[in-house]
Amino acid sequence: MAVEPRTSDHRKRPRRRGDALVAAILRAAVEELTERGYAALTMEGVAERARASKASLYRRWPTRAELVMDAVYSVLPRPESLPDTGELRGDLLHVLRQSARLLDGPAGQALRGLLAEVLPDRRRADEIRARSQGMGRQMMEEVTRRAVERGEIDAEAVTPRRLDVGQALLRNHFLFHHESVSDELVMEIVDTVLLPLFHTTPLDSNVPTEPRS
């Protein structure tokens, strides 16, 4: 009895609706981004791969940039999925190593492409930066919350700006050096920046804010 070969041709897949359609479109966008890169990704290509109409994409995402943003964030890990290593240093290393791997994949391609595309549009550029910052901050909030509960750091040492430092250093290195983030850099950021920042940097300072003459 002959067995028909399986096919991965996305044009032969059944059409979807509702949440299933949205999930298929986001998955297709990630696949297109991985295979083609941001510059070559098109709404038409995503629609074809997802077995969806272009109209169904444009109803939900008016621009390619908005679709790619949602697609990338749909596959990012969530804070509750972070393993607990039992210490702040181990948790910080895990978070930043995870971020470095993401930057080395479709998420990094999307970030570079999105920022280049929307740079002239201040509102859209701010939105992309806010979303990128928001996910990283959620991860840092989770690991510092655990550290506070373990008694490793004081709750007062956790501030929004300090939560953003590690991820910002990774993103800046990735965007401006055009290279992958090495594990040596991750460890350097954790050991020489973040741990001192949360453990020893005083919150109250008597240093004058006026520039010295």
C-alpha cells in the first residue's frame, strides 16, 4: 500500500479563524522573519504562509512593523517561566544569557529592522523601545523579587532605572557593535555592574547635583 508523502507546503493547510488564525499568522511571521530576515519580510508572504487573506492581516496589524512586534513578543519567554537558581547572580546570568540568545535570533533581526524603519517616526520608535524595555524589565522584576524574598538585597535597592540597566547594555552592544553578545560580556555586566548596583550602591547620596566648577 502506497503512502502519500507528507508535505510542509503551507498553501495546502486549512484556513483558520479567530484565535487560531491570529496564532497562525504570528507563527508564520516568526517563520518568515527567521528564513528571510526583516528587510525581505512582506505581509503577502506572511498571509500566504498562514493561509490567510492579506485583508485579515491588515485588519489586525496596519503595518508590517506592528505585525512583527506582536510576532516576536508572542514567542518570548514569560517571567513566570524563569528557573530559580537560588541566588541573584545565577538568576541574573540566566536572564541576560537568555536575552543574548534572543538577540542572536529573529528577535534581534526584528529589533534592528524595526528601529531602522521607524526611526523618523518618534511615536512609533518610542513604542518599540517601550515594548522592548517592558519585557526585559518584567524579567528583572521577577529575579529581584526573589532576591528580596531570600534576603539577598533590600527592596529599596530595586528601582525602575536599575532594572533596565542590564538589558540596555546588551541591546546597545548588539545594535551598535553589530555582533553577538558574548558570554564574557554577560558575566562582566552581571559581576561588575548589576551586582554592585543592587548590593552596594547607596540610594541616598549627599553628593551635590550642581556641576563642580
